[in-house]
Amino acid sequence: MKNKMIGFLSILLILAMIPLVSANKPTAKAKAKSVKTTVDPSLIAGITAETVGSDYCDEAIKAAIIILQTNYKCNSKQFSNAKNSRNNSKIEKYAKELSGIYIRRGKEAVPVPYFKYSAGYTQPSKKYPYIRESASPWDSFYNKTGTTGVSLNGINELCNQGLDYKSALNWYLKDIKIT
């Protein structure tokens, strides 16, 4: 009986250590990341500074950077009037750190519609099936109809409640990867 218990505990210990050992190994994905074409971080910082409020928390700023960077990659023409920015060192720092990270569905970067506020909920559409139908109660008094897109105010509220930027983005998006 004692040998069976020791064997069982050994197996549990080995299973618990597998994720730790594999997490330290470099993957082909990690190597490929450095080869990707990236968007100018100063430009993304400028767009982000114009888009988010000065009271946004750090994690919400990171989420906004990734949304805007992805949208720029998908359609840079919609940002034709965008300017580089060096006046907000925190946003500039995060834009550099997150350079080359996009919201993807499969292997492709996908555009993510966004709004300052929703009407308290978001809904998917045929064009954006990866938008999750989700509550955004922080926005319920701002618009009269639901939106197809991400609420930047909602992201900020979620991050203020302790979520990181990836979890906050996943509140509004489904079937996506942030890489």
C-alpha cells in the first residue's frame, strides 16, 4: 500500500511539473515573432494618446494599443491623419513593448471595431463574428443601442477591477489570440 501511494504521488508531481518545464523552452512561434513586420510604435502611441482618456489605467492602455495596432495593420488608410507622438512617455513605452502583437483569428490579424462607450452591451455581427455578446454595464447610460465592437471604457473598468489587458479583451472578443 505504501509503494502504491508513493507511486501515485510521484505521478502527480511529474504531471504538475510538465507545464513548468515546457514553459521555459523557446518555441518556433517565439522565434518567428521577431521577424514580423511591425507598425511604428511612435505612431501607435500617438493614435492611442488621442483615443484613450488620461484616466485610463495601464492595462487598459495596453489593450487600446493592441486594438489600434491591429486595426492599423489591417487598414492603415483609416489612420491617414495620424501623427507620431512623443509627449506621453508611458504610452510610448507600452507601444514599444507591445510592438508586433496583434489580435488574430487563426493566423490572420483581424480588425476590431471599438467605441469609447457602448450602450451597456455589445453584439456580434456577420462582419465581426469574433465580437462576443457581452455586458458592459459601465456604459449603460451612454448610447441607446448596442454596438458591435469593444468598449474602451468597459476595458478600462474591467482592468480597474483587476483584469489584465488580455482578459479584458477576451471579455469582448472570442475565438481570437493575442500574439
